[in-house]
Amino acid sequence: MAFSGGVDSSFLLAICVETLGADAVVAATADSPSLPRRELADAKAFATGLGVRHVILATQELSNDAYRRNAPNRCYFCKATLYGELVQLARAEDRVMVYGAILDDLGDHRPGALAAQEFEVRSPLQEVGLSKQEIREASRQMGLPMWDKPQAACLSSRIPHGQEVTTEKLAQIERAEEAVKALGFRQVRVRHFGTTARVEVGADEVERCLEPSMRVAVIDAIEHAGFVTVEIDSEGYRSGKLNMVPG
């Protein structure tokens, strides 16, 4: 199973273990500079708690020129890299590959779904028509710690399409986001526009972020990560917002 450690993949992993037993399941997490260290730690802890075998795959998508160019289909190259690694593992152990796509993903821009089709990766949650809201509620009832985890995405998603993805940019974004989270914010996106950072926090956290003293603290934290100019988005976080920004 392709396991990111987010709400959907955590729920799917728990269901796989509950249904098949821990010995029948392998969780595989792709590790690269685009994965925040916090997310990797969460994934490790969850897999350990379930007693499932957890494989960390060091993927090399940043060595792919097509990925670094950051066209709108960037996610395809990332997922193709991951599934290319997984298919070898699955075939060697005679296993079926699955991942945590859900019903909501069908109405979103998901280039990685094409890679899943090409490598014959199944999406059980999507196949039975489960939505994000239903998965969160089921996870809460099961007592899974990820049930209310904020929506997450790889760090490359913070860089506008058409602007190159580099290890340095990803590290800078991660430093900035961790600094803002240290101020008590849960949902954080730091969008990378060269020397300028645009900050988005959860809609329910915007008012606090815009308080004069907190605004200064947020800007100072992000400047310490290496950005020269900081903009705070007064509308708050919304998935896919960066897709509307011209590359």
C-alpha cells in the first residue's frame, strides 16, 4: 500500500490490517525532499502502532527534469516514480497494490491518478464511494489519531507551476511552515514566489493570524526562513488555490 500518513491512507491502512491482518500488509512511504519530516514521523508512528511492516522508499523524482520543470502534470512524474518502485516490491512478494484515493478526488485535478491506472494500483476507498467527510467520521469512531489531521500535500505543491522545483526551495518552505506551526497554527501553506512568501492558514485561524502582534510574529518567522517579503492571505487556505496562479 502507498502510505503517505494522511487521513485517507491511514484509514485505508487500518482497514487493510483489520481485514487481512498485519502480516499480510506492507505500507510503503516515498521519502524525498518534497516530504516534510513531520509527515514522515507521523507515518512511521502510525504504522508502528498498527504493527505493520513499513518500507521507506527513497524516491528520486527530483532527478527527473520533467518533475523539476513543474508543469501542471508534475504529480504524474512523482507518482510514476513511486509506483515504479512499488510494482517491483509487489511482484516480488505476489501482492496487490492499493492507494488512498477517495471519491472527492474524482472532481479534482489529479495527474497522479493516471500513473495509478498505468501501474494498476487499486483505490478501494474510491471504488466503494467513500468521501473525505465519511472517512474522517469513520476514523474518529475507530479512534484513529489522524481523523482530524489537516489536509496535507507535498512541499512541491507550494511552488507555482512553471517555476523550477529545487531541494533548496523545498527546504525553505518546510522551515517557514514549521516556524508558523510553532506559533500554534494547524493548517499552514507557505507559497513560494521567489523572494516572496504568501502565507495561508486555516479559514478559522485567519483572524488570529491577522492580529497585529501575531502578524508581526508570523512575518518574522517566515523572514527567518530566508524570504524577503511576506504576504498573509486574508482568505485563508483553500485546496488547489495555487493552480489559479499563472506560472
